[in-house]
Amino acid sequence: MAAAPARPAASEHVYRALMDTAIDAICIAGQDTTIIEVNPAAEAMFERTGERIVGRTFLELLAPEERDRVRERFGRMLERGSDHDTAVLLRGSGERFRAEVSASRVQIGEEMLTLAIIRDVSERARAEQAVADSERRYRELVENAPIGIYRSTRDGRFLSVNAAFARKLGYATIEEVLALDLPTDLYWDPKERERLFARSEELGGVATFEVLFKKKDGTPLWIEMHSRAVRNEAGETLFCEGFIRSIHDRKRAEENLRRSEEQYRLLFEANPHPMWVFDTDTLRFLAVNESAERDYGYSRDEFLAMTIRDIRAPEVRERLDADFSSSPASDSRRGLCTHRRSDGTLRDVEVLSHPLDFEGRPARLVLAHDVTDQIAAERELRRSRERLRLLSRRLIDAQEEERHRIARELHDEIGQALTALKINLLAVPQSPEGGELASRLADSMSIVEQSMKQVRDMSLALRPSLLDDLGLVPALRWYAAHQAERAGFELQFESEPAAIEVGPEVAIGCYRVVQEALNNVARHARAKRVRIALACRDGKLQVSIEDDGAGFEVEAARSSASRNQKMGLLSMTERTRLLGGRLRIDSGSGQGTRINAFFPTGI
């Protein structure tokens, strides 16, 4: 180590002890800033021996970019006598490090020296930089966080909030929020904050709450608040900090779910029809309502120990698995089943089932409607209709048989008797008696002819022989012409083709429909023109009767016919239906009438 200037002997020991034991690096330079002595700490700091430091200037220990700045400060230091600065220095290896440098001018004897004390603060600088970086990242995190972050005082004032906090509450700026009074401006219930604070104190200052806030526009907002109390050494709360996040959608969903569950309970428990839920894997009952208990005679505990196989009729139990394997489990299903009650009675049930998730397991909700009485009534109605159909057919057949018999008797017996009477009367004028007898006989002849005509008309009305002898079209043409002459209307008769062959039942049914229609025209319509058209296409016979008469209200006429047992319209409809056809009537007051009847040809 280079020799230092002479010092008093009494202080030499103290000086050397200070130089050797000092933690900081000590460098002593002459008036020209050339280093003349250093301590061991300096050698260690600069990674050089004393001989390699002594003889250099302070500026040579500095990083190049620092030298101009320090030279300028060193010049001012010479004027003031001392200075303090932080600078970047170089170790012997060229490594840079930051150090605090305190320099002062001291005079020892006649010599003016410069004393520099250097402290390595690079670790501290790095730590301070890390803290600064951490603080910056924290601020960025807080400001850009999607959750609302806050800090507030014990008495209910905000110290700080981030932008997300303001946005969640509907405020445009952070300053608006900082001006709020927490209990009155933020909490939906102003007393809620004190209750939550007291609860937080009980939990040691760290707590999570669900609380209803009030947004800027006055609407409610459910939030989840995570709060932490920051305390001093005495345990007193300095401030509270934490974050909030909106749970409004979740709360609304929970409320909707609660309402749905209430509606479900109302629908399920109070439903007048039996309802139950069963596991689709095990088929075991999971829940039943009171109606199911009442209608099936099982208690709720008994139901929950059973499967749906247990209430199926024995003969259809095996179909249950097939029913479930035939369609996807996600489908809603409707069908008829036969169920067995606890007393063994069987009931016909219409069931509607829908898939659902019940307490985490796949299940189905079933509504059962007992239709035993309804099905029995429908069966009885079908049987009654069938009996009525058979009776109606039998009645019509009996009427036709009776008419046929009467017509045959009129023709064969009464007609023959009247013919014989006519022959006998024809022989009377040849007798020798006088003119008065002849006059009486002539009158008798007229009466007999009129009677024969009436008998012939009755016979044709009861069972027209033309229908059996010539067929449907000639019979209808003759009858329509006869009615036109009697009632005084103009007749238009058409047939396509000219000859139509149909079965005997269809022929008589068609004839009776036309007969009834023309009778109604003659009695009620006051028609001037009547058109009858027959057509046979694609195995169907269509008959159309149109008139330009007074017309009538069809539905009113049908109701009147049913009440008064007038068989005109009813017999036309029934005849057509029994033959497998259909009848349509179009009419209106003052609009005339059109009747269309459609029959299978029956061949």
C-alpha cells in the first residue's frame, strides 16, 4: 500500500483501525484526485489490490458515461468542500455496479486531501427497481382488472376504486364513485353495511358476502364482495380493501329457478291427476304426488320402494322394456297403458311422459289420466252406433219389402179385379136396356179408369216397376217427367252415360233420394225450373238435383227435422250414408237448392 502523509503518532492507531474495519470503501486522493490510499473494503469492492487502485484518479473508477457528469459535480464539490451522489462504477472485471459516493475535502497538515467513502447499493437499487416495477404492474393490474377493486375507510368513504368498479355500478368516472357515501348511495339497504362490517369483524376481518347494491340509475345489482380489513399494530382497522364481481345474472337465474321449482311443486303436488318421477335406468319411483297415492292406493313410501313395472298390468309388463328401447330417451311420449291399483283392479290410463334431470340422474316425469270410463263410454257409443246402423238398414229394408209387397198386391189383385170389372162393364152397353143405363155405365167406366190410374200411380210410387224392368235412368226420367207435369215446373234431365248400371241397393237408394227431393220441390220450393243430372265416373255415381225455388236454411231445417221427426232430409242422409256414400245440400233463403249425392256403383 502506498505511503500516506505523516500523521500524529497518537491518532495513527485509530486511523488504521478505522481504515481496516470500515464496511464501506474508503479512497484518499491528493489535490489532483489521484488516489494515494485505499482500505481493504475498497480493494474488495473494485476486485483489485491496493497497488492497482493507488495512482489512478476517481474518474477512472467511473463508467464512461458517468465521467463528464461527475467531473462537473467534482468541480463544484471542490468549491463547496463536500458532495454526495449516486454513480455507476466499474469493478476490475468490468462489471458495472451502482454506488453511493460521499466526497469531502480535508486538510491534513499542509496537504489538502480528498476523502471518498463509497457504498455499494446495487442490490438495494435492484430491490427498489423491483418494488417500482411491482408497484407499476400492480397499478396496471388494478386499473385493467375486469373485477371491481376498492379501498374504503371504516366510516364509509372510498379511498380508491378502479375503472371496473365504476363501470359495474354505472358510473362514467372514478371520481363520481369516490364522492359517494357508501351506506346511503351504494347499499340498497343503508343498514346492511354495518351488519356486514360487524360480521367481517367476527370472521377476523376477512369475509365474502353477497349484497344488493344500488347502481347510478337506481336499479338493483347483486354483487359478491370479498373484503379484508387492514389493521395497525394495536389491532385497529385502518381501512378495508377487496374486490367485487357481479352475480346479478346468477341471482336472477336462481330466482327464476326458485319460481320454477315453486311452479313445479304446485303443478306436481296439487295436480288433480296422478304424477310421478321415475329413474330411466332402474325404473324405480323417485317422487309421487298425492293424487297418485289416492288413485292407486299405495302410500308414498310404498311407491318409492316400487318400480313402474309393479303398477303395469301383468300381461303388458314385458312390453315395458321394448317401449323404452324403441325410441330415444330424450323424446316426450304419449300412450295408453293398463295399470293395476293396490286392490288389484285394472284401469285404462293415458300417460304423458317427458325426460328431465332429477337430482343429477336421468329420469322421466309422468302425468297419468284415468280414461277407463271414457274408453268404456266410447266403446258403448260405437256399439250403439253400430246397432243404430243395423236397425236403420233393417228399417229401410223392411220398408222396401213392405212397399214391394203392397205394390205386387195392388198390381196382381186389385188391378186384376178392376180389369175384370171394366170388361164386364164394357159388355153392358150391348144389353137391350135404355139410355139411362148406358149413361150410368159410362160414368162407372170413368170411375174405374180413374181408379186404375190411381192404383198404377200408387204402385209406381211404392216400387216403380220401371226400376226393375228398364233400370235406374229410365225410371228416374219417367218419375221426374211425371212430377214435372203434376207440379208444373220445367224439367231438364241429363245422364252421362245414357245408360248407367248400378247394383240394386244403389239403384233404389238413388231413386228414393231423387223422389224425396222432387217431393220437397213440389211441396215447398215453388220452383219454375228443375235440373237433374246423373254421371258415373271412376266407379262413383253422382246425382245432382237443382231448382230455382225459394230455398231454405239447411242447418235450421236439419234441426227442425230432428225435433219434429220429419224424415225427409234425415232419410235422404241416412240412405246415402248406409250405402257408403255422402250427401251435400247447398241452399239459402231465396237462392234455390242444390243437392249432390255420391254413391258407389255397387257392381
